[in-house]
Amino acid sequence: MGDTTWQTEPRSAGGSAGPPSRDRRAVTASTVARERRNALGSYLQARRAQITPQSAGIPPTGHRRVPGLRREEVALLAGISVDYYLRLERGRDRNPSPQVLEALARVLQLDDEHRAHVASLAQGSPRGSDRVHETPSPAAGLITLVDTMSQPAFLEDGASDIVASNAAARALSPRLAPGGNQLRDVFLDPEEHALFPDWHDVTVCLVTGLRRAAPHALEDQRLGALVAELLQHSARFRELWARHDVRGQHGAPVRVDHPMAGLMTLHRERLAITGSEGLTLVILHAEPGSPDADRLSLLGREPAAVASR
């Protein structure tokens, strides 16, 4: 079946900056536990911290201890009691009405994606807590399709585990091999970091996409363990995870600085696979006839041939 390979077990983490301190582990455990217990409240707290009083129409009143809105200000602007809002944020009431959610969405200036996200948090996890993520097995025909594609292509599951990849993908990045994990590698592996000149933008895309695709990510044992690992080892991941931003991952250009082929701009497409729940086909391609396409075509050739270009 060519040289495409696949497997279900992720490889071990690499690129870690070393064991986290005891304080870091304690903070991470506390963060994960708090969000697992109260996903809606954690989200509301994070979003109100990002709304300035000025943008909400509240006149300046001197020194403020918090950069965003106070709880009582959110309640007032939403037309609900302070006590009720406190119950929502502290997880004592987890079933707000659609009218309350709409009022909070208006005050917190949520766009359509965030409105859908907060509604999903209010509904709770449809499958309950402590579920175990299972990597779906791709059909043989799907693996053959990936293998025969000339562009870098790979299959990933909902936890960003690489399930299958072709030779072009592994030539683009050896970490795109089956058993790898995009989230772990982009945040913790220095070599993967170096591939992306716009690494900060790439990390935003990954975390906001995870938040949107898996609003109850911490209730999945394996995905929750991955999030906890990244919270411990990556300051950038902690920063982005704390914002609770959500955004769908759509086709977009990404710059790749390959150590042999050089700098190129590739288009990254993500296609859901019908009949294979949870699997996504990711394809990276260049504009036909462009210098980027020429550089991309070098991948997979002998290193000496690439270096001579």
C-alpha cells in the first residue's frame, strides 16, 4: 500500500523544557479541575476579563482592580441579578435560559462562533464526563488516497493525533508521522517551532480550533491529559488556553521555512471525512507554477539534489 503508515497510539512527548516545578503542577491541576467542574463559569470569567469598561459603555471611575468588567457590571448590563450571575460563574446554576445566554452574549460582545460555543457549554457534555478518546481506524481506501497524493497530506483525529500520513508530509516535517501529535509538537518541539516563521499565529489557530471543536475537551481522559501536559510545559499554551477564544479552522495560507527547501507559503486545507467520525484530512499545497510549488516539489528528493537548487 505504498509507504503510508498508520497507528492508533500516540508517540511519547518530546521537546519538553524539563519537569515543571511543584507549584506549576499544582496550578495546572487546579486549572484543569476547576474548568472540568465548571466549564461555563470558567468561560464567562475569562470573557468578561477581556471586555473593557469603555467598550461596554461604562464611564471611567478611577482605579480598578480588574482589567475587564466586574461581575456586578455584567449582571447590570445583562439585566439579571448579581446573585444569579454569581451562581452562573461559580457553577451553582448551569442551566441558563436562551434569553439569559443571549443577554450575556451581547454584554460580552460574542460573535456567532462564541455564541454557539457558550450555548454548547451551557448544555453540558452530551456523553458525560471521564470518557476515553478513541482514535478511529481509517478505511484502507482512505489510506491509499493519502498515499497516492503528491501534496503533503495526513489524517488527524479530534485530539490532533496523526493517524496516517504520506511521504510528502513526512518530508515536510518528520513529526507528521503516525503516532505524532500536532498540538504537542508545535508547542513543545523546537524543530517544529522553527518550521513556522509565524509560529504565534499557528498556535492561535490550533488552540482556538481545539476550543471550538472540543468544548468539553477536559472531560475526555486522553485529550484532557494532553491539555494538562501543555499547560505544565508551555507558557504560550497557558496564555492562549486561558483566553477561551474559539475559531473554526478554515483553509488558510501558512508559511513554512523548511531546512532544505527553504521558505514557502502553502495553503492548508482541512476536509472532514464522511463515514469516519472524528477524522480530518489535511492537505498542504502551493499555487501551481509558483516558486513555492517548485520548492514543495523538492521534498522527498535526495538531500544533495535539494541542496543544489
